[in-house]
Amino acid sequence: MRTSIATVSLSGSLTEKLTAASRAGFDGVEIFENDLLASPLTPEEIRARCADLGLTIDLYQPMRDVEAVPEAEFARNLRRARHKFELMRRLGTDTVLVCSSVSPLAADDDALAAAQLGRLADLAQEFGVRVAYEALAWGRHVSTYDHAWRIVEAAGHPALGTCLDSFHILSRGSDPKGIADIPGEKIFFLQLADAPLLAMDVLQWSRHYRCFPGQGGFDVAGLVRHVLSTGYDGPLSLEIFNDVFRQAEAGPTAVDAQRSLLVLQETVGLSQPPAPVVPTGIAFAELVTSDAEPVTGLLAALGFTRTARHHGKPVDLWQQGEARILVNTGPALRRDGTALAAIGLESPDPEGAARRAEALLAPVLPRRRTPEDARLDAVAAPDGTELFFCAPDTPEHPGWRADFADTQGQLPQETGLRHPTLAQRPAAVRRIDHLALTQPWHHFDEATLFHRAVLGLRAQESVDVADPYGLLRSRAVTTPDGGVRIALSVGAAPGEDGAHAQHIALATDDVVAAARRFIDSGGRTLRIPANYYDDLAARFDFAEGELETYQDLGILYDRDAGGEFRHCYTRTVGRVFFELVQREPGYRGYGAQNAPVRLAAQHTAKRLTGG
């Protein structure tokens, strides 16, 4: 179906919004009145600009407080409407949105509302305009879609229909099944928005927290199915009021918006893009740094061994068990210190994964490679992290590791490792348990949709974590078996500390032994306040000496219905730190209960030691 977006959904000038919508692949736009009033372009110039960009103007909006008012007031409304209809003729659009009245002058009189809307439609018809009447969720007397439809039906005017808005319908808990009883030709327009499920005033909810379909808690797809069952053949249009989108760059927001509609159309059966190829595991995590010594020393202390080096690039492979870390020390990399730049995802069909990504507006990134290099397709996540699709290693097709020459386990001298023979001990780390990626503040919802739609991961519930300098939001996306776990977070805390850092969680069968090995090798775990362990003693029963061991090693503890979780953290190097994790199979979380303590400890470490 055709796609459209309201200009109020994007930031910037009207010209910038139109350009962003066109580049993202939208077919049309809704012109929001405030955007037109603030534009230096004439209506004719706006019309021409849209035509040049391949955009139709599908709706002009809004007209407010029109119906069920005293006659003198309605006469003034008709005069205002005549002016707007003439303006619409100049713009080249034929549908106007009329919101149900919130005016204190409006009467609770459906017959009067129908009669006045019929007279408004008479005037609109003279200009070739259709009136789409919409029930605002906070309308004074008309606040539900079925009530608005009864008034439209009573008016019985060919130029008067209804506009359905998913937010206004679903935020009130209205049953959308009744939409199927509305003739499709009388649904003049469909506006779509999702939203997180919040307990708050519906007007404030609408004005500040709407988001694109698939990013909130509403069943937008279910509502669209009911609309399609009527025979509606107009555009799917987004109308999003959101404080974040109003401040973010229009171009990426428009791409995110279009992706949400592509996924929505797939969900309701309107399109069939390439199917998701769910990754099966994490092949590697790649760190980039201009100074390798701090991070290689940290890896060595954790028990990793440098096992291979790329045949043509300054990239080393460090490995322990099935956990693989690439350290890239190329020139002019990361002036802000070590950072997690890329993730290798084990994929049963890398080419299919790339096709899926491109179909959902995440094109494969250009990559410099020699003929000898393995073919690795990568796409960029919203935060800029590169995601590589890696084929399984087989003797016939060794995959990405064929690009690396074996170093026979030799450790570089600069690691500062106290006991080089530790590399020959049984691995304390089995694999990468999860990766935590800090998102730019305006990409959090986009990142959730991206990882769910493009990669086929499942999104868990969003949680809020108290940080000493604000609130941090976190949401995990995972495969059903936990083979891939990525925790997405966003926070307002300043500086390169725990709130802004990324981290790699390493799975171990015995976190106490792993922590001791790390400390014996010269590593330092994050120090946790004694008050935390005093609270643990009050909440849980521990074996004799167990809690004291945790306190000595900086180990945190959590428990839920599925099992226990023990974990500790290294100090931060650049923008990266590591976590050692002992997870019982039934435990599905990430120690969110302990996050405020961890964040506070990282702030303290940053302030006292600079890392």
C-alpha cells in the first residue's frame, strides 16, 4: 500500500521534512498546519516541491472545534473553513482532517454535530475537498471512533467520512472490531501510531510518547487488519508526536518510520520481504583502539590468548573457549579510546540475512577487502555498530577465521601477564553470554525495532534503572535459546563511565574461580560498597563464608524463579568493560536489580582513579 507521514512526525523545516520523507521512500505526506504557517514557501511552491520529490500531499490538518457549536460560532467556522479550502486547492490536496471538538462552547448534541458537519461538507464539496472527521481520545463529547462514525453516518454526506487513528482508538481501550462495520469508502484516512503502555493523562501521552508501529505496546497490526477488511485502499500514514523525534535528525527518523511500515505490512500480509534469518550465536566481538596495551592486558588477565592475526590488517584474534575477541589497532581509530565497533553473528544463511536487511532499509556496508579475504556482509545498527553475518565454519569453508594466521598461542610481551602459563590452563570463560550496547538517546526505540525486524530477535520488556545522574532505560533482544543476547540501553549520565560504556559479558561455570584467576593475573574487579552486601544478607540466605567471598571479589548476586545469577565487572578501558557471568539455565535476566549499584560504583571508580 501507499505510505505517508505527517510532517509533525519529523524535525526541521518543512523543506527538510519533505526531503527526508522522500529519501526514505514515502509516497506522500500530511501537511501539518503549523509547518505550513512557519514555511517561507508559498502553497504553490510547496506543491511544486512535493511534486519534484515524488510526494503527494494526502492530507491537510487539522481543523479544530468546528461542530456542535452555537450558530454564530459556526458561521465563523465556515468562514475559516472557506479560507482553508482555498488554501488546499493551492496546495493540491483534497482531504482535510477535522478533529472532534474540545471547545467549551460545543454542545452534547449529535444531531447538531451531524447537521453542521454536513453543512461543512457542502462547502468542502464546492472546492473538491473531502472532510475526514476524527474522534480525539480527549474530545469534549466525541472521543471514540464508533461515536464519530455514527455522526458521519447520520450526516449522510458524500464529502464527509471518518479518519481512524490507532492511538486515539487503542489508548482508550476501544475494541477495534467494530471498524469492520464501517464501509471502506467512508474511511477517508488512516493514521497510525504506537505508544508504550503508560498510566497517564491521555493528552500528555499522545503529545509526548507516541512512537512508530512495533516500538510500543499497542496491537497496531490487529487494528490495521480490521481496517483492511472494510476495503479501505488509502495510504498507511504515520502521525507521531514524540519529544525525541522532534529533536533528532529528520533523515534517520524517516528511515526508521518507513521501516516500521514495511514490517507492519509484512505482519498483516500486505507484503513478503525476505524472511528473517535468526542468528544462532556470536562469532566474535571486535574492539577498535589506538592503544592496544590496556585492552590486551585486560584480555590476558581474563584468560584469553592471542591465537591468530589477520593476514592483511592489524587485527588480532584473542580467544578463550568459544569466546572470541578481535582487537583492531589500525591507524586513526577511536580517538576516544577502546570501543566495541562490530559484532559477528553466526548465521545459517548470511546472504539471506543481508537480503532481509536491505529490504528493511539497512543496506550492506561497503567494505575494503582483498580477493583472499572471506566475504563478510555487514550492516550498521542504529548506533553505528557493524553487524557481520558469518557462515558456520566447516573444513571445506572455514569462513571468517580463514583470514587469520595462527600465532601458535604466543602472547605479546606488553600484556604484563604475571603468569604466562595461565593461558595453558582450562578455560574459565566458555563463550560470550551477552553484549551490552549503549544507544544514542534518540535511537533507543529505533534500535529495538531494528534488531527485532532485521535480525529476527525477540524483544524483552523494557526496564528503567536508577543511575546517580539520571535514569537509564534498558531492553534486551534475544534468540529464543539465548544463543544471542544483546542488551540495548540509553541514559543521560555524563562522561565515559559505565552509563555510556559498552560491555561484553563472558559466561563462566564458576565466577568465583574466574574472578580469583583474573585478580591473581593482575586484574582489578569493580569494587562494590559494603552496604550492598549487608542488604544481600537481609534478602537471601547464603552458605557460611559465601557472602564474604562475594564481597572480597566484587561479585554481585541475583535470583529469580528460574535460578541464580552471579556476576562481577572489570574496570573500564576506554569505553569498554567486561563482565564475568555465572548464569543458571533458568535465569533469563541480566542482573537489573544490581545495575544501580554497578553504575554508582563505576562513577566512583571514574572519579577516583580515572578508569
